[in-house]
Amino acid sequence: MRQCNLYEAKTQLSQLVQAALDGEEVFIARAGKVAVRLVPVVPEQAATGGWGSLQIDAAQLDAAFSAEADHEVARLFERGAA
């Protein structure tokens, strides 16, 4: 953990940024009290889900809700209940 006052942070900003990028905790104090923490920015990851993210042909999706599919599911449940 590294702590420095605001004046030191102004004069050593590049070193403090590098320390934060290297994983060190860096705190900047004002009047002896910690005011801020310097942390690296983590790039956002691409969204993996949500509305409109399904990559499937609409015909395949519609086939999953056919009467034939409903009968097959019902048959499987009936067999499992016995």
C-alpha cells in the first residue's frame, strides 16, 4: 500500500499510475486524511446475454414449439412417471 499527499501525487503521478497498474494500492491524502484511491480501469467485457442475443434460425426456434414437439415432451414425462 502506498499513500502520499496531494502535492506528492502531482509531482509523481506517472510513478503512482504505474504502481496502480502493477497491482499496488495507491491512496492520495489531503490534509493527512485519505481522499481517493488510484485504481486501474478494467476494460468492460462484451455482454454475453440479454434480449436479442440468441443466435439461432427463427425456423428452428418455431419448430421447438410445434405440436409434434409437445407430444414428444408429454410422452417423455409419461414414461418417467411410470
